[in-house]
Amino acid sequence: MLPIIKCTIQVSLPLMIRAGRIVATHGISGAVIMTHVLGVNNWLKKGHALMVEMQRGSRIPYFVAGVRATGNDEYIVELEDVSSPQAARLLIKKDVYVDEKLLSGLVTESPLLWIGFTVVDAAYGNLGKLTDVIQAGSQWIGTIVHKENEVLIPLINETIKGVDIKNKSLKTNLPHGLIEVYE
């Protein structure tokens, strides 16, 4: 009888960053209009993969067959395997995620690039990782999970004291009492 050998394979999944949202169809070939908040119009290229969140937590890859920027916050995108307006309509109002490596060369202050960074506050210390970022009007709000509670923190000049890209950390000085509200 042969001995049973157990082995563990560790897989490192890429960090996906929410880059935008599909807002409409375009034309009769199945193209879609995707808005984004990265502030530049040269980051998306033919062949790149877009992960479309069809249901919460379920992302389906679509490969870019063609792309055209219509401004610094919008693209018209042709996707492989989406060849009709009916198929494109299924993607409307869906969030789009991309691999962080696709955005790593951007020179931008977009807090979207901070997802996955460790938040270290001057008073509270290590608060955990930034799990999501949303834009509310002209302000950015970050989400962290601290002591099993989802905490929303403002990502504004008054609270952000430094961003360390190399060590993936965000130094903050949050308002007194903010964290206690969630405990």
C-alpha cells in the first residue's frame, strides 16, 4: 500500500480594482459605454480583460476587442462574444473590475488604486485593509473591516496624511470618535 502524501498549493489571486461601470449600449454591434473614474483615457487597450460583476461577488471576464475613448471618464468598448445590443443590455449597470497591474503605471491620485492598502491611523494604529472605495459626489469614501465591523472612512485631504505605494499603506488622521461609532 502506497503512503498518502498531502500537499498544499497556494494560489495568489490578482487584486481586482473597481474601475468603472457599464452605463449604456452603443450602436448595433453590441458595443457598450463604460464610465470610469481614473481621470485619464489611455489605460484600456485591446486584449485587456474586464471583469464584469454580474451578481454581487460573481465576476465574469470579458476581453476587449476594440476600444475608443470619448473623454477622460468614458470609453466605447467592444467586447469579445458580445455581438448584439440584446447581449450588451445584460451588462448595463454592472460594475467593471480590472487587475491592479493594469493600472499600476498610472500617475493618478485615484483612491481606487488604494484598495488593498493597509490603513494605519495616527491615533488608532493599524485598522485593516481598505476593501472598497466609492465616490459620493466629489468626495471619496473608503471601506475597512475593523473588529468585524464595516467602517466607512472619509478619503479627503484632511484625513489622508500619506500614501506609501511601495509598502501599500495609507496613513490617516481620522476624526476623534469615528472608529468608536462602529464598535
